[in-house]
Amino acid sequence: MATSAGNARLKAARIAAGYPSQQDLADVLGVGVRQVRRWESATPPWPQPEMAQTLTRLLGQDLESLGFTPPGGASVDRGHRTVLAATAAAGLAAVPTQAVAVQPATAADDYEAVTRSHRRLYWSVAPATLHPAALAHATLGCALLPEAVGQTRTRIAAALAETWLLAGRIEFFDLREADRAQQTLLRALQAAGEADDALLGAAILAHTAFIPAWAGERDAAVERMVAARTYVRRGPASAELLAWLDAVEAECETRCGNTRTALHLIGHAEDIVTRGGEHESPVWLDWFSPVRLAAFKGNTQLRAGHLPQARVTLLGVLDALAPSEEKQTTVVLGDLAAVEAAAGDPEAACRYAVRALDQLERTWYAMGMDRIREVRRALAPHQHERCVRELDDRLYGWSTTVSALAR
């Protein structure tokens, strides 16, 4: 794919900040839409000081990270300053300012190989260990990108986008650092724009929808899902990718209390998976499968109060999960514990919760611990029963407590 024309960095930042059209940004800035078009052109003019301050405040990055070239700056210098600003904002080590020699025959292959390895390691390596490695790999990609051209540049940009996406997933799902994840996912979207990879852009945008949804901000989550669906229409999307977007939106609706809408979306996703499609899924879509869709469904049934259905669905998921899917196993055990707590069976709830804690000691997952804490709050009316006290002994044991605080 050819690199998209124009200032992809500014466009990505605009969309991620909740301004889906150029007119939307123009309105909030109080300028004409032609001005925004000029800024998103291939040669954007440097904004006036007052407007520059407003742009950086609204979009959360400095002007060079937004794709602007300082007056008199050379294009290669701009590339280095842009990536330096982005990586410095992420708290990374500085990238050397001298040119990086890129060998077109090998650079993309080698960079992609490490990206693939990190993708697989996510499911087995502790997040606190993998996260610095992913950030360091992103730093390398930022240094390589300005020196690459043609297909080498496009491939490095796509792998860099996936690397930022992985880092953002770890920050949100594993480390529970939503604000940091938002900035990291913005960098992922900017890199996907450099690669002109619409499907990867759709996946990144859908991940950004989780952040407001977890805070109960439905309108912001819906806006981001609209953007994600717009991007996915630009590429040959697989059935699995389309179904995953339904599942993400269902999760957002569930978090905002709209379980009926969520169940409808999950039903639509199940239909898509059943029908299948002619396009293969992207290799990076390793976080979704029919079993994962069923896990989404079980959680929504639980939150909708459909306890018998949720129990059946979640038990089916637990049986179908592969041994390597340790993080998802923790979440499903937590949801089964919540089902039993809601059904008035504290002993069964505690059994599932203890199994989840056993799993967490092997593979930490913040989302799994969140589930267990929700269950413990639901068990407050039974807190004097022996099974709940034994759960507390595990939940607040030395190893569990230290692990939770360390993350």
C-alpha cells in the first residue's frame, strides 16, 4: 500500500481526540474548514502562536508530533524531531539524532519479526516484563521510519503501529493506566496512517473506545466506534474483524448499562461468524475467536441478570479455552464467580474466585483482578461466612497483595 497523502499525524490525532471531520475541528478552533485542510495537506503551514497553543492543548501533542515542520526545518530533521518528541513524551530513552542506516532488503523483515515475537509473547510473558521491551522496539521503529522509503517504510510503519497497539493494550488491560494508554494508542494510529493501513487503524480506534466506556462515557465511546467502522469499510475486512467490532461495541454498551443493545450486537456478531467471509483475518487479530465472542456474551448476560444463560455460556467458554489462554481463563472464572454470587451461592462463588486467584499468581492480569474485587464486593452480605473469610485470606495474602500493588 502506498503511504497516504497529506498530514496523517494530524488527521490521526484529530480523530483520536473526538473530532471525526475537519469541520468539527474547525468549529471548535473558530477557524474555517479550509484552514484545517491546509494543516492536513502534504505541506502544512506552521500555525500562528495562539492557534498553535490551542491545537496542542486540544490534541495532546506538540506541533512536530502533529506533523508540522518548523519554519526553516529540513524534512529529515523534522522526522527525527517528531519521533523524538513522541518517544520523549512516552518516557522512553532518546533516539540518536544521527541518521540510521536502513537496508531495504532486510530492515522491514527484521523489524516485523520482532513485532511478531512480541505479539506471541503477550499471552505468556508478564506484562511488566514485556511492556518495556515493546516500548524499546517502538523506539527503534521511530528511528528507522524517517530513513526508510517505499514499501520498506510502509512495512516498518505498520509494524510500528502494531507495536504501539500492543503497548497500549498492556497499559490499559494489564497495567490499568488509561491515560497513558490513550496517548500510546494515538501514536499507534499515527503510525497506521503512515502505513495507510485502514484495518489496523480500525482496530486501534476500537481499542480507544474501551477507555471512555470504562468511565461510563457512552457518547465518546460511540464516536470512536463510528470512526473504527468507517476505517474498516476501506479495507477487505474479514468476518472475524467485523464480528470483533460488534463485540467491542457490545462491551462498551454493557459498561454503560445498555445490555439489551449489547446482546443485539453480540447476536449480530454471531451471525457474521457463522456466515463467514471471503477475506482472511489480519495476522495481528489474535485476541479474538468464536470462544472469545462467547466470553463477551457470557459477561453481558451476567450484567443483564440472565444468570442461568450466563452460567451455561461461561462454562462452555471455560471448557473450550486453550491452556495457553491464561488471562482469559482468569476473566471467565471471575465472571462465573459473579454469577454464583448474584445467584446467592457464596460457596460456589468463592470456589471460582479462588481458582481465578490461583491463575493470577501464574499470569498476572489486571482485568482478572478487577473481576475478583467486584465479586468480593458482591459477597459483602456473606462476609462472616467461612468461605468468604478464606477468600479474603487468599485475596489479601502477601503474594497477591504485593503483586497487585507492584502493578
